[in-house]
Amino acid sequence: MKHRTARFLEERINLGPVRDWIRRKAVPEHKYSVWYYFGGLALFLIVVQIITGILLAFYYSPTPSKANESVRFIMEKVRYGWLIRSIHFWGANFLIAVVLVHMFSTYFMKAYRKPREVMWVLGSLILGLLLGFAFTGYLLPWTTLSYFATKIGVNTPRVLPLIGNYLSRIMMGGSDVGAATLQRMFTLHTVVLPLLALTLIILHVLLSQVFGSSVPLSQSNYDKQMRFFPDYLLRDAAVWTVGLAILLTFATVFPASLSAKVNPLQPAPAGTKPMWYFLFMYQSLRMYSRTAAIGSIALGALVWMAVPFLDRKSAKGKKSTFFTLFGLALLIYLVSMTVFADISMKIH
């Protein structure tokens, strides 16, 4: 029966070319090879987020009167609901951290150079969409903290000329954060952003298979390779297992909490702050004018995506000190602003 089924599928799907490709596929092996595993780990965490998100959506109600209660029902009444929500919460944090590590390791290894420029642009857009997931998902529990943090976030674009007020009203669905905002955030979080993200991720993965893994400039003469199957895939699976173990540990030891339902008529509580991955932006807005901060962040994001086209030396296989220093400066700025924002909030 087993052989008959295999023969039936083989005749109709013809997996021979796929098997041949898997047998031929190889991955470069050198002293920087450890950074290759973060891409696969990010993909694994995305799958975890999809599965846990679907499970949570079965019970969630995106209305101001029921949102907080539905999340509480998930955590207190649904079997293992608290664990699913905690995995989803910590998974989002780990996913953004892993993608940042993957992006900066890619940057410093100059893996964005020709012919992988489009892969780099897609990766940058995927990071932006993941931050969009984090922002839209933050309001869904409809707590005091998430309400006022979202209120700050959706009003921030107002400083942009011409389109600022329009963008802000689109996100809110009106003149203030309310039922329409919650519905729009839920729709963005569960429909719009997933469709965009899955499209970009599929393209990113396909291009990575077409061009293969890049070799750092310093290792360009190093031709040692590892078979993708089973050698690299087994190592990748080991990394996924470790990542899942760490995720489950955080989800059980530090489960996601749920504060009280928001009362929009009350003032914003002291210490309202965004999640850690938005702290650099929050601190920039505190230190500089909103127009200057938002303009600088937007310009920096565009330059970041355009680096493969600007770094002509790397495209020719030469070291580019300027762009290495640019990446270091950006990394130092992000880390320092995040740490400074966290410390200053704890002091006040």
C-alpha cells in the first residue's frame, strides 16, 4: 500500500527534479557559517507565530466591549490558552531580535552585494512588516497601556507635511482611537500584513535558493561546502529545537500578563512606553523635534534599503570601509537609544 501510494504520487507530481536539486544543493562552510542559521530560525519563528495567531483568533473578539474579556477568557478558560498567548507574545519578541541579527550579520558580511540586491530590499521590507505586526497587535488586548501607547503611535505621523493627518486618520478610522481603530488594527494584523509578509517571504526564500548563500569577502577564496541534505538541514533543525526550547522556557517561566481593560476617559498612566523594538524611535522623538526625528528615520530606512546599490566596492568584490562604519554607527545608535530610553524611564 505504501509503495502504491508513493508510485501514485510520483506519477502525478513528479518529485524527481526536487530530489535531484536537494541532493545537489550545498551551503558554504567557513568560520562565519553560524550566521547562516538565523535566517532559518526566523522562518521557523514565523511559522510558530502563524500557528499560535490562528489559534488565538478562534476566540478573540475585536470590539472594545469584548476584546479584553476575550483575551482573559483565552488565558483563564481555554485549555493551554495562557501558554499559546505567551508563546505568541515571546515569539514576536524573539522573531524581531533574530531578524535584526540576521540583517546586521548579512550587512557586515556584505551578502547584499550583486546579484542579491533584491533579496536585501525584500528583507528590509519584511523587517518593516514585522514591526507593523508588533504595532497592530499591541492594541488588540485593549488594555490601558496598549491603548495610550497606540494613541501616541497613530498620532505621530501628523507631523508629516501634506499626508500626515490623512495617514493618522486612516489608522484610527476617525478622529480618535476607538472601536474603528481596534477593528482596523485587527484586520491589518490578521489579513493585510500576513498577505504582504507571506508574499515577500516566499520571494525572499525563492531568491535565496536561486542565488544560494553568499560568502563573505574575506572568505571568497574559501570553497569548502556542506551538503544541504542531510548535513545542513539537521543542523538547522537542531537550531530550531534550541530556539523552541528557549521560547517555551520564557513562555512558561515569564507568561504574558493581561492588565485591566482601558477606560479612555482616564488620563494616560505614568511610564507609558512602547515595546523595546520601538524604544529607539521613542527616544529620538523625545530628544529631537518630531519632524526631524521622523524625517531622519524615514531617510535612514531608505538609505538602508539602497545600500546594495550605493556600495559599489562590494559589488566588485572589494572591501568598503565607509559602509562598514555606517553599519556600526547605525547599530550603536539603535542600541544606545534603546538602552538610554529604558534607563531614563525607570529613573522617572
